[in-house]
Amino acid sequence: MASAFFHGWISLPSRGEVYLAHGVPRRVWVPKDAAPDAEALCDEIATLSGLRVTVSAWEASEDPGALEAGVQVDPSDIGEVLRRLAHAAAADFYDRYHKTLDAGDTDFGDAAYAQDLGVALDCCHLTWEQCRDADELRAQYQQALRADCEAMARGSH
């Protein structure tokens, strides 16, 4: 399973590349001399990221002749997407304040969750109305955010 630390373009065995944002696949790219095999790319991205994915329609890349497509994460993986985003938010909080989250930091946790829920819904191509178990997802996110921040404070991240 991919770490939430994976951030940026990563080469795939098929000669394509995938863009991961905090361990969440967002885009895939293939060079002009490689045929885009969506099924193989999805398998490679799933192996790398640990998330089930599909790719959207191919479009021209900035690199002449190359192709790019968006990557959609399976909606059933929204909890894992949120966990990875919580890890990134915890890193931001710890880097900024050099402390763990406490009871007085609810504004940060609420704002981070609201932002990351929007990102996760977009990654999974879901609307708010389609999001199941919203209360459970929020609780899991907040738990992961606090646990990751505490691990960073202990130096065990």
C-alpha cells in the first residue's frame, strides 16, 4: 500500500507516470510512443497506491503527442483517501505549531476535515448526498489526524 508520503509524479512499469497527492492518485500520463492501456495502468496504480481506480477520457498533454487522464478512486475507498489526507493535515499542523492537537484546536480539525472531505469526494467522484456514513468518516478522520500528529510529536512518524 502506498504511503501518504508519496507526493508527485511516479514512474509506472508501463512507461506511464501517475501523479499522487499525499498517496492518492489524481492523474496519469503516457508518453507519445506508448499506447495508453487503461486496464494495465489501473492495475499498476492500484498496486502502487493500494486504491482501486479507473481513468477518465484521455486528453492531449502539454508534452506534444503524450496523453493524460484523470484518475478516479473507487467510492468504497473514500475512508482510506480521508485517512491519507488526515496524515497530510497532521503534518501541516505539526510543522506549523510544533505540538499535538488539543481540545482548543477544534477549528483546525474542523477546517481540515471540511477541506479534505471536499477533496476526497472529488477524488471518488461522489457528491455530498452520495456520501454514506458521514459521521463515521468524520470520526475516523479526526482520530487519524490526532494519532498522526501525536506520532510526529513522539518522533515516530
